[in-house]
Amino acid sequence: MFKHFSTKELVFIAMMSASLFIVNFVTGASLVAITGVPLSNMFINGLFIALWIFITAKIVPKFGSLAVMLGVYSILSIPTFIGGAPGFWLKVPIITLAGFLGDIFLYLTKYKNWAIFIAYYILTTATMLTFAFVLFKLGIPAANKIIPIVHWLIIAICVLGTIGLFIGKFIYNRIKDKRIIQQISS
């Protein structure tokens, strides 16, 4: 039923996590620093996260691949503004569990291309709603800026994510026959 990850698959997922972190740190963390609004980085990061999710789900179509990728990514992001204030450790379980929701949907739909789109929308919505709820419950001062616009954030992130998913699909179609990708997928 559930397949174990090979070492090369885990290395690939870790590399995807690290590269996603680097890209999002450079682009997204600066947006939070400029605006002062937590989670505003998701506007730009949503595009990159979607792209990485598509490629990871297609190259390693196994239950848990998104949860592992997003879990490692969230651990790397603890000392940064990605996903909230630096040191906000709750981002790890929130983002990892959202990855599991995406994995469940992808597993049930056998990793079809269209399913990756819906899995992204599910995990993005779950992440944003959970973050907004947790920040509000913890009494984070800027949380009052998020609550009135959380639905707009979800819509914007899903729209930008759709662009990222299409870019990911394009890139995957260009690289899927490469020898290295075949070796990871085998």
C-alpha cells in the first residue's frame, strides 16, 4: 500500500526543500520585512511553492513526499520571517500537516496532474486558515491585519499558485525524460 522512500528520493526531496527555502527567503522574507504584515510573503512564495510541489509530486509520487518536503522546508524557515515571525516553531506542524492533507488527496487520486492543482489549493487553504487562527489565538499584534483579509490572501495565493503549477508542469514535461529524473523516479 505505502511505499518506502529510497535514499535518492529523500535526497531529492531534501534538495527541493532547501532550494525552495532559499528562493522564498530571498523573495518572500523581504516582503514581510517591508510590509510588516505576517504571511504577506505568501503572495510571492505561493508561486514558488506551487512550482516545487508540482515537480516533487511528479518525480516522487509517493504518500508523504509533500509532507516531508514541506516539513523540512518549515524547519529551515524557523529562524526567518517565512511563515510568521522568526522562532515561531508552530509553523513546522502547521505546514507539515497541510502537506499531509495534500498527500492524502494525491494518494486517493493516484497523483494525476489535475489532482496536484487541487492538492495545492487544499494545503494552501488549510495552511492560511490555521496560521490566521493560531496567530489570532496567540494574540500576535499583527494578526488583526490578517483576519479581515485572509479570504483575499487565500484567493490571491491560489491564483498565483496556479501560475506556479502551470510553470511546474511545463518544467516537468521538459525534464521528465532526463536520465537523472528517471534514476530518481525508478
